[in-house]
Amino acid sequence: MKLLAPLPTRPAGALRKAAEAGTALWLDHRHTPPSASLPHTGGETDENVQGVLLPGGPALRADAGPAAILAAAAGDRTATMGPVHSVTGYRQVMDRVLTALETAVAAGTPPPPLPLAIEYSVPGADAAADARLDLVGGWEAKAMRGRAGLAGAHLVYAALRHDLTTDRWARLAASGARAPHLLWTATGPSVTVDRSVHYAERCLFPGTGLALSPAVLREFGERGVVTGPTAPDAVGARRVVDTLTWFGVRLDTDAG
């Protein structure tokens, strides 16, 4: 007769679960002091963090031209472009990236060895919409605060997935081009750690990256709730956008 039941297996931490969901974790040092060190969360951080964003790193403005894009992408670190805060902004950047790759192919130059990351700022999208909601006033408008950023993330992700099924991308892929990917940023100078963790838990889209500050990465690893990859929900996102539009806050809903 067994008197001792086996102890349950300890579930994998949030950092490992995020990686298993297909989301690459990045460390965002752009808004932290240079002395801020890489956090250690049960030994998981070092093996799961796949990129670092540094002040003055290989970042491109959203209006960069083909020559600047190709030069940045030719380095030994993944270059980022943006940030964008809407589907419209994403589409403009994506078109510039594809144009740059087409320029390289037409010139007989090998495509860049590393894929470029298009940065979407979740708190940045929220801040822009919330400022307009505050001008509207009233409890109904207040109830929609903090909804635009995540809704936009779903629509931008849908737009990227669509763009990678087009003939334009198929021709570039056949020439050896690496597909651009989305990099969600969940932190900022005025964003609380709790809010950043909230964003992080909801931006685990497969095939994308998630950039967190050292403090947020530590908190996410300790108490983040991750059950699997984020399920894309463009329909639900459009409902949020439609409600915001009713308040006069217009966001781009064209996900392609």
C-alpha cells in the first residue's frame, strides 16, 4: 500500500513557457541605467533571452530608406525599425522593408543574413488613444482606456501573417530573403512594472519577439501567468476598434 503520493511536477516558469510559445524574449535596456544588470530568475533568463536592445543600437526610424535599411540589416545584430503604433504604421514600414529587399535582389546583392524586426509599442499605442479618450471624458470613455494597444497588436500580427502569403513576399523568399518579424515592446519610461507584465502576458504571439526591461523581465519570470501562445483574435480586436471609433478615436482596422 502506497502511503506517499508523488509530488506534482513544478510547472515551467513564465520565461520558459514564453519561449515554448514561440516568442523570443529580448532585454530592453533603452530606458534603464547603464548599470542595470541582466536579471537572473531561477537560471532561466540567460538561456531564454535571445536579443538585447541598447541605447544607440542598430535601430532605424520608420521612414528609413532602402540604403539605410540594408546597411543596418547587414550587421551582426538584428536591426529594429520603428516603433509603429497602428496597422497603417506597420504597413508603411513593411513596404519600406520589402522595397529594400527588392532593391538588393535587383542589384544581385545577397539578402541580409539576419531578419529585420519591426517594433510595435503596445504602451505607445495605448498612450495615443488614451489621450484622445481623456478629451472625450465620461465613464464610458474611461472604460476604454488601455484597450487600444493590445487590440492593435492583434491586427498588426494579422497584417504580417497576410503579407507573408503574398506573391510579393514569395518572390523575395525564393531569392533567399529572411522574413521580417514583429517585436512587441511592453515597457517605457512612464509604464509601471505591473502594466508591462500585463502586456507581456498577452503578447506571446508565435514567431514574434517581446522586449522587456530588466525589472519587468525579472517580475515576469517570477509571477507571470503563461498558459500558452496568444491566440490571434482579429475579430475581437476590431470590436474594440469599432467602440473606440464610436468615441471619435480612430484606429486603423485594415489588417489585409
